[in-house]
Amino acid sequence: MVVEAPSVTPKIVAPVSSAPARTVARAEPAPKAVAARAVEAPLTIGLERWRARTFGGGAAADAFGPQLSDMVDRLRAQAHRLSRWTSRPASRPVVEDYGAFMRELEAVDRQLALFLGSSTRPLSSAVPPADLGSRGAVIAARADALRSAVRALLAHDDVPLPTDLASGDAEPEPLAAVRRALDALWAAAAAEK
């Protein structure tokens, strides 16, 4: 007589590793698509109530966060490009890079006016400052700070519209952080020539 053994579903147990946690974490990186979604998610679902009030919902509301993030990333890349220049500020490539950076800064400033109110920045000069070589690292660091502040703002559920704030009301910290970072970047980029 033949007796069949009962079917056994194997229990899967993770192997015990004596390697430090850092080594294990490095050995199993997250797939790029998962990592990208983790970064992009706050940009597409953050500021939900603000986007509904500002855009009335729809495609423009959904695209706002990623578009602003892309603009700030381009601004940051331009700032880091400026930080590598050590040649004469009046040379053609330096002037072109500085002009591209300032155009990107003005575009970001206009976009952030949706949060901060109307921009009161004067039109900037296309001529780079004479001390751009020594100032480039400061510009790049302040562009990094603006990028961090904007990404933190985009992860919030709601912030007031500029018209919601009375003259004596304190600006919420996420907005104040963006304003400080933007002002600092303008100060570094457009200081005395």
C-alpha cells in the first residue's frame, strides 16, 4: 500500500545575515521606478486643497507640482554650472550661462508668486557680477536651499493663498522658508555688479 505524504507549503524565512544593516541595504537597492514614485508622489498629491482652490482641479492642478519641481531643478543645475566658472565674468560663455540662470530664476520667481503674491523683483541685468567666480559657490548653495524649501512646500496638503493672509497674519513656515530661500538666492545672484 502506497501512502502519499500530505502536501506541505514551505514557510519562507528570510535568511539571517550577520552583515551590518548598511551592507544589506546597499546590496538590495530599490528599483528606480519605485524610488522615482516615492519622490514624485508628494509633488502630485501634495497641496491638494491649495491646488483645488487655485486651479479648480484637473490636469493643470496635477501638473503644477512636477512642473515647478522641474523648473527648480533646472535653476539648481544652472546655479551649479555658474559655480564652476573661474574665468573672466565678461567672457561670452560666462555671460550666456549667467543669462540662462537669471531667466530661469525669473521664471521660478513668477511661478512662486502663486504662493507668495506678486513678484516685486526688478528686471535683472544680463551682465554677471565681477566677482562671480568667488560668489558662484554661494549661488549654488542658495539654489540648493531653495530647491529643498520648494520640495518641502509641495509635500504639504494646504497653504493659504496670498489673498487669504491679512496684513498682520504670520506667513506659514513652509511659505516663509520658500520666501527666505528665494530672497537669499536673489541677493546672491543679483548683488552689486
